[in-house]
Amino acid sequence: MTNWKIYSYYGCTNFLQMDNHRPQFNVWFLIGWYGTTVTSLVFASLLTIYISTAKVVKPVGQSFRLYAALPQTNTQVSDEIEKTDARAKIIENFLTGYKSPLAKYSNNFVEIADKYNLDYRLLPAIAMQESNGGRKVINDSFNPFGYGIYGSMKLKFNSWDEAIERVGRALREDYLNMGLTTPEKIMAKYTPPSLEKGGVWAKGVSSFMLKLR
């Protein structure tokens, strides 16, 4: 049977104690429980860290080339626009809008303009004024500029590119070098009858040149 004893200190009751052969608390049980609890907490913490940490897995037996689709050499990027390309595109778009057979010769117009130091718009504008961009020409003449055609005299070329070259050179040598540097001045020699018609030719050429900007 368990005996209970009351211990007093200066007349005050402190606590009740069991008078038993066994210890009040199993010390070893407490130590084991504490150790198990701490171990579980540490294991749970380590597991959480392991799961949340990114892991790199090295492929086995595979070979990857990063950015394999990129050029193997460095590409230089320029902020400069080639004038030849821009001008040729302007001429091509312009003549295409009029369904001109000369549209695919836009690069020729630019090359000849640079070769003879001409305004790149001059030859296409004259072609538009004279033959609607080469759509109305004498059969097999390849002469969209009306150059060298006076009455019964009909100058013919073997191809469109030959016509562009020949007329471009003539404009430089026989007109611009002689001080005839505007459509109005060129008209006086190129097509004198237009003077009597109020300068229609020069007005037409100037109008087409403005559209080629």
C-alpha cells in the first residue's frame, strides 16, 4: 500500500510525496524520449533542406551542344543603310505600282546614276513621262526614254539595260555637263516641242521625281 507523507516547512505544507520503492520519475525513460524527439526533429530538418535544395544531375552517356543553332562566327551588325539598296527598292516599288517592265531593272538605274553622277530619280522619271515606264514603246526598240526619236528617226537598243546605260551617259555628257541640270533646262534640248506646250514634259518629269522620294 502506498503511504503518503506531508512535509511542512515552517508550518507550510510544501508538497505530497509518494513513499515508494520505485523512483518518482523514470530517468532513463525521459532521456530516451528526449533523445528520440531531438533525433526526429534533426532528421526532419535535414530532409526538408535536402528536398528544397536544387540538384544538378549530370547526364550519363549523352552529349549536348548548347546553342548549336547559333552561327559559328560572330556577326557584325551595322547601323548604316546602303544607299544603293534603299534607292533601288524605291525605284522598284514605284515602277511596280505602274506595272512597268523596268521594275526589275531598279539596280541598273542606281548603278548608272552613280556611274555618271546623276540624280537616281531622273532616268525612271523620264521613262515614265515618255513611255509610261516602258509600257508604250516602239516594237523591239527597248527605248523607254524616247531618246533619239524625232519624226521618222527611231533609235533602238538591244535591251533595257543597254538603254539605261546609253541614255544615262548621254544625259551626263550632252546635258548636265553643258549646264542643263534641271528638267526645264533638259527639256529645251531633249524635246523642244514641249516648250510650245507650256513645258508639260518638264512638269511631268518633275512630278515623277517627287513621287520617287
